[in-house]
Amino acid sequence: MRGKLAILSILSVMVLFLLAVNVSAAMFTATVDPISPVIKPGEKATFKVTILNSGSSDLTLDIFSPQSGFGWNVDTFPLEDRRVVVKSGATKNVEVYAQPLKDTGSGIYKITLKIQSVETKETWEDTLKVFVATKEDQTYLPSLKVDLDLNDKLNPQETQSVKVLVENENALNFKNLLLKVNSDMPEFAVQQTFDLKPLAKKFIEFTIKPNPYQQPKEYFLFFVFERNGETVKVIEKKVTIITMTPEFSQEVSEKTKFLKTERTVLVKNGGNVKNTQQIKVEAPLVKSIFTTTNAQITKSEGKRYYTWELSLGPGEEVSLKQVENLRIPFYLLFLICVVVLLYFTLRSPLVITKSAISGEKSGGVITSLKVTLAVKNVGSRPIKNIEVFDIVPGIGHVEKELESGTVKPADIKPGPKGTVVKWKIGELDAKEERLIHYRIRAKLNILGTMQLPKAKGKFETRPGKFRSSYSNIYSIGP
């Protein structure tokens, strides 16, 4: 039994929920537009009521006024429109009139109009404004009610929306009513002309783009309404331009011409106050060696940066220059390559290396030397008809006894600087080396260091043409 009751309770809740959803969905709205709101005693003021059924089901609506019969006769025209059916999603226009039942004085009368749903009892309510005139030639002073929708704090870098609701509170029919906005900010100078019927409302909306660098402070806006050159109403609005301090914008441009890059960083303060910020551009180590700029080099999180400390006013911009010049290292590298190429191209393939060791010594005195000449073909082709010449200083003479396996001198003869020893080597293949050994016996005891002059070698490059090579100078001490 309890289970059945629980199920019935759940079902009841669900039914109530569905009914609530259905009721909330059955919604409608209405608007009132005056047709002839200005009347004389005994006349009817007429209005157009537009009903929109935005719900999901059809609605039956009753239209009435609780003031009807109490000094006023309020009804629909035709009378059968007192109850109307508005289909879901449809719009229905109904004409409503209001007529005073007795003499009334001139002025504005507010009549309540209600629309009620038969199904949901949902009620909509608004006011019919009727202006009763007592004299046909009576004139009225303009009376406007104005509501402004504008933020008190304005971001100068955003477009501002201005909404103005103007309501005519008397029987004047305004033609070419002028709205002017006056301010210390030129961008807010706006003019707009519009018409406004008696007791009617007008919604005016426009946008304004302030100066993005407008100084932050308080400003006053004056909304001036003019009719035939005369001021009808003035509304004052105080707004504040807020302080904007965004990061400086950076725009990078490059111009490259043969290994030289000129880089320009255009920095701009997009805020509306003077600001000081650091500008950083990454500075790779290798490139920074060849880059000239007036920035400082700083390090952050393991990276190197060109850093500028800039202080810019509102809207002010400055260009930062960097010049990356790879021409000098390129020229140096090119020159080195040329030198190396020339060296290997023009160097003599015949290389002679001279060395010596001292023989007998007595108390630090050199009495003899063993000289070695290493003759090598470092080229890639054989060389022929090689002759090697060495000069023995006058303080020594060449011993005739030779070691086995060495090349024998072809000639030994005196010269102006000492004894000239000559060897002939017929041919050396590519990379082949030949060693020449000989001994020098000192005529006098040699103290200190002895310097052996360069040995000379020559070889035939083509028939009758020879090329020379020289060894190093070798110094030997006790």
C-alpha cells in the first residue's frame, strides 16, 4: 500500500512539474503605441496594442481596464476584441480607446490597461497616457523625460554605446527635434534629429569611439535637446576616463642585403598615460657578436636579451635599431680559404727539414755534429732531377766517412760563406722521403749555441726550368 502511495506521489509531482513547465512556456508580451492620445472633452483617445505570444501553445486573452466605469470608458474596437485568441508564435494587433465619462480638466491622465491569460492567469499591465485639452488654440510648453544608458567609467580604447530613451510628456508633436552632445572630448560631439509624437517614446542609440590616448580624468557630457533653435532640455552626465597602461606594442621589420640585416623594432605606448617599461629582444650568443645596437645585454632564465629601458608618453613611439653584419667574418673566412688554397696550390712539393745532434762533448764544448736532411716529396706527382745544397760554416769541415745507406755527396767545395756540399737525388715519387746524413768536425771548440744555415734544394719542373725550396735554420747548443 505504501509503495502505491509513493508511486502516486511521484506521479503527482511529475504532473505538477509538467504543468509548471507548460505554464512558464505560455508567455506573452505586449506593447502600446499611441494613435491619437490628445483629445478634447467627449472625444476618444485611441491606442494600438500589439500582443506577441512567445509561448508554445495558443492563448486566450482578456483585455480590460480596472478604471473602466470609474470616470472613463475603456474598451476595444471592435468590442469582440475584448477576448482574443493568439496562436503560439503569432502577433495580434488590437485597437483600444479611452473616453472620459464626464468633463475633465486639461492635463495628462494615466489609464491602466491589463491583459490576462484565461489559461494561466498570467497578467500584463501598462499605462495609457491621455492628454485632455480644454481649448483648441491652447499651446503647451515642451516637456521631455530622458533616461541615459552610458557607463560612468569609460575605457578610451573601446567603442562606447550610448542609449537615450526620450518620452514626450505632453500633447506637442515634435518635428525635427535635435539632440546634440557637447563635451571637452571632440569625439563625443554628436548630433541627431528625430520626430516625437505626443505622449510617445523614442529610443535613440549611437556609438562613440573615444581618443585612445584620452587623458584619464573626469569629464562632463551635456545632452542638449533643441526645438526650432531653442533649448528644450539639457541632461548632464559625468564620466571618468580610466587609466590604461598596456604593454608597449612591438612591430619588427627587417631589411637584408648581402649578409647584412638591419632590424627595426617599432615600440609604441598604446596607453593614455606616460609609462616606463623594459623592451626585450632575444640575443643569441653567436649572432650578438656580429650585431651592433645601443641596447644592454641581460640574461633571464638562461637566455640572453637585448634590453632597452623606455619611457614613452601616450601614443608615443620610438624605433630601436639592430644591425647584424656578417660581412667581416665572411671576408675573413674567404681570405683564409684563399690563402690556404694558394698555399697548397703554390707551395713547393719538395720539403727539406734540417736537424742535428751534437756528437763529442767536453765540458759543455761542442766538437762535432751529426746533421740530417729529410728530403720529401709532399706533392701528388713524382719530381725529378733533384739537387740538394748545404753550407757548412767555416768553423767546421765535413768528414768524408759516411754512414752506410746514406746518399753520398756529389760535390764538396769551398764557398764564400763556408763549405758547400751537394747531393743529387734522381727522383722522388709522391710522398716519398729520403734522408741525408753527414758529420761536421769543428775546427775550434764551439761554446754556446751554433746556428746552421738553410739548406737549399732544387728540382726540374719542365725541361730546362728549375724550382727551389729551402729548409729551416737549425740552432743547436751544448
